[in-house]
Amino acid sequence: MTSILVVDNYDSFVFNLVQYLGQLGAQCDVRRNDEVTVDDALAYDGVLLSPGPGTPESA
């Protein structure tokens, strides 16, 4: 099974992505963007960066 680290950028859409990846057979772990390190990410087969809240103009 593929393990995916999903980096949550404080937007609820992240859970839609996790559900979809789970349907595809991936094992997902969700971590907040300020709680994850590079060493954490290296332990996974892949990393998905979720979108953040708001629009690019308000970033």
C-alpha cells in the first residue's frame, strides 16, 4: 500500500483529497503545515500539499 503524507494548509478541502486517495488504495496521514518536518516527509512514498484557505490574492 502506498503511504502519502498530506500536508494540511488549514483548509477543509484536505479531507476531500484524503477520502479520494483512500478510495484509490493509499494510506494517508494528515499533518498540519507547521507540524511537519522534512525528515517526517522522507518516511512516506509521496507528499501531497493541500490548498490553503482564501484566494491567491489574499495570501
